Amino acid sequence: MLRSMKSLEDYAIGATDGTVGQVKDFYFDDQTWVVRYLVVDTGTWLANRSVLISPIVINQPDWIKKNFSVSITKAQVKDSPAIDTQKPVSRQHEMDHLAYYGFQYYWGGGGLWGAGMYPNEILPGYEGYGSPAAERAEEDNAYARSQESRQRDDDPHLRSCNAVVGYHIHASDGDIGHVWGLLMDEETWAIRYLVVDTSNWWLGHKVLIAPPWIKDLNWVDGTVSVNLTRQAVKDAPAYDAAMDLNRTQERGLHEHYGQAGYWSDGVKMETDINRK
């Protein structure tokens, strides 16, 4: 199921021995568009310090009570490496953070999370450990560690979800609106769609744009360019933010743009999006 990132803000984070704080933002990987960390405000407990919590440690969320229970203690959170969430998070900061918790590097394999698709697959003690896939993951992680000295000064690649909201969206023939929100897959934590508010062009409408359809993203100017025409966007299936998006609707959206769904390994459909 897809979840609106807006709806997840202020969720409580419950450690094994008490509440850590509330979710205030998310950091996603701008190469794969997967949420890598929740930014959690600890309130007065840690003198208003913000900490990063990885989806790797999140148990089954309680969507009704708006709570993420995590498999770590408050002491672990308290002693975790300090990170200034008001500044870009470097790869070295990530290495320190993941090493502290004993996690594999998520960039070590060909999946969304290491060699797998789900965050808990790189959690120590995961039942898949010892399998051929897990052994490959260990090899991938060893390779990732061997690149540490080269990676530590890499440009930051984590982006704030809150910061992306408001970015302007440009079609191939003009503006279509701005980013209103993001939709995330609750199992993989992959961002599947940008919700675009077209009110400054097409009053009262919201449309969905998938990250793979983005041609260019300028983080400095706050602009997103897509290789779609305004007419194609206008003719796309409408998105109702008050309703859950189902797979049938997703299929219709992808068919409209002539794009294969993320749930398949097929090649793009032959529909010419510029004819729409």
C-alpha cells in the first residue's frame, strides 16, 4: 500500500523501553528515491535533539495509533553519532551511523536495500542470513566497506522530503504546477510518486508523476523537469488525495503514459506519450 508522506509526520517512535520522539521529516536517497531515514524530534528528552532512525529497525507499524515501534533502545538512540539534521548528511556520516548500529550498507547490492528489496533484509539476525542471497549481500557489503576512504568525501545524496515539497514541475512545453506531496510504498519505503498540485495552471487538480519519468531535477533551483507534454498530464487519470490509490488505478496511470509499472520488469509500452 502507498502512504502519503504528509500523513506520517508526527508519528511516534517507540523504542523497546519507551518513546523516543516524533517524526518530523524523512531523508530519501536521490539516486533510488528510497527513504533511508526518519528525522525524529526527541523533544525535551534529549534537549530537543533530532536523531535519525532507519526503516531497518522499524517493526510492523501501527497505522491506527500512528506509531512506529523500533527494535532499539532509548540508550542506543541517545548514544548514536550526532548528526546535524539542518545540514547535508554526508556518506561518512551515514557510515558512522550504520556502523554504530551494526547494519550493512544499503548501497552494497543491486536491490533497494543491499541485495534485497526490504529494509529488514539487512538487519542482523534476519532469517535470510546464511542463504546464498545473504552471502552475496555480505560480499556486497564488504566491497562497499572497501570503498570507504573513497566514498567518505562524496557529495551528500540524501534529500529532505519536506524540502522537495514546493518544487516547481516543468513539462516539455510549459509549467504544470508544484510538488504537493509524496507517496511511499509502505513495505519497501520507496517513493513511488510525486503528487503535483496544478492549481496555478489547471485549477483544483492533482496529478501523479513517478520518479523514473523525471528528466532533470535541479536541487539548487528547486525545479523538476519531466519529458511529458502538458496535454498528456491534463489527460492523465485524476488523483484524489482523500482516497487510497489501488493497483488498478496505478496500471491505468502507467498505461496512459506508456510506462511499465515498478511492480513489473517489462519494457515500456508502445504508447507514444507525446500523442496524449
